[in-house]
Amino acid sequence: MSHAVTSESPANGSGADDSARRTELADFLRRRREAISPAEVGLHVGGRRRTPGLRREEVAQLAGVGVTWYTWLEQARAIRVSENVLEALTRALRLDSHERAHLFNLAGAPSTAAVVESDTLDPAVALLLHRFGSYPASVTNARYDILAYNPSYAALMGDIESLPFDQRNILWLMFTSARTRKLLVDWEHATRRCVAQFRASYADHMSEPAWRSMVKRLQDASPEFGAYWEEHHVAAAANVVKQFRHPELGLLRFNATNMWLSQRVGNRMIVLTPADEATESAYPRLAQMQPPPIATGAP
């Protein structure tokens, strides 16, 4: 039995922002649909299939909604989606908890109160940042702009102070700096995770020129970013082990701990603490080093 939906009702709101959100939702649904094989959801496959992953009618069947209605959803039509249907799509597309939250956000189901981007730093936070001593530490916002950092972080990542303000951004360095690429032991894994986290945050900011400009600049500068962006993966920020291949100190492994200063806005302090004995012995020398030169391949 199909879920009851208002398939021809206009979605709440109007204008360019709603259109952009519907387009983002359509792309997310299509990418997730194409990433699931019929066998994963217990469907029999007969003959050749031209469509990667599931077909639209198969998703509609699994979710208990009309094929035409689901097709309209992937075509970014202005239709209203109930929470029950979103839950059904979550199950049909086998979304994890963060992807589910992203789906609801794009569909306008959760609170869509405006989020004010912050590019300033509280003096108390700045003092705390530098009190971490020789532990590399930085403060970023949801767009991955580097708002502040201590000497150990600069010694590890490079002379950020020498960069123009619009290039003091983690994603920009990952995709345009040859030094940053060499520094990261598993560059592809790290960049994919970072893009997925950025993509999740983008749902709250897609109407903001600064965010759209950042995406466009990265797409123009890096085909790899463009490819990862098109995959439409989303992820939550998490505490992970980061590995760096330092030219003088060798392999450094740090536990990256996120400390939220304002989770709704997205400002967080990230502190790197040694993850093994070798790093414990080597990292104090970072604080004594001068930040190495850093250059980006700006378009």
C-alpha cells in the first residue's frame, strides 16, 4: 500500500532558494539510488540493466509511493513531502543517520532557521587556542575557513599567514596545494571525508553567495573536487586519526579532537594530540620550527 502524499501540492516557500534546495534534493536521491544494487535490497535482477543501481520504479515500490510522484521528486518538482514518506525513502535507500538528517534538511522537514556564518573569534577562544602549547590546534568554521591557529599548526601545515584570506581554507589547501597533498598520508580518503562533511553543511547555506562561490572555485581549480562533489556523499564531523608525512620529522600520527565552540554555526577547535610513541617524541620539535612556505594553484 502506498503512503498518502500530496503529490500535486506546491512545496512551502518559493523562489530561487527553494529551487536550489529541490535541485540539491533531487541530485542526492539520484546519487543514493544509483549507489544501491538490486541485490542489496532483495530484488531479483533479470537481463541487462542500463541504469546503475536501482530504477526509479524500484525505489518507489520499496518506499510505497507512486512512481510518477517519485519521478517528480527526482526532477526537482515543487511537491510537498511528508515526514512519513521521508522515513520510507530513508529505509528504501538504506541511508545512515547522517544521510537521513541531510534528506530531511533538504526536504525542509527540520527547522530551517537561518544560520549566521562566523568569521570572527572570541578573545577567550584565541587565548585557549594558544594555551595548548606544542599541540597543533586550529579553529575553523563550517565552510572550513581557517579562523585561527597556533605556531605548531602553522609549522605542520605551512605559512598560512602568507596566503590571501580567500585561500585560508582547509578544502582549498587540500585540492590546490602540492605541499598539503604530499603531507597527507592518505590524501584521497581525507579529502573525500572532508568533501562529504562540507556537502552536509552546504544544505544549510546553499543560498549564500560565499558558499556557492567556494564550490565554484573548487570545481574550477580541481577536477577531483568536482568528481567527489558529484558523488553527493554526506558525513558528520568526527574525531579521527590523522596521519602526516612530515619532510623532517617523518610519519606523524595525531588524534584529531573536535571541540565545538558553536555547533549550530559550525565553529570548532580541532586539537591534534599524539596517537603513538613516535609522534609523542617528535611533535615538540614542531613548535620550534618556522612555518614552511605554502603555495596553492589558484585558478
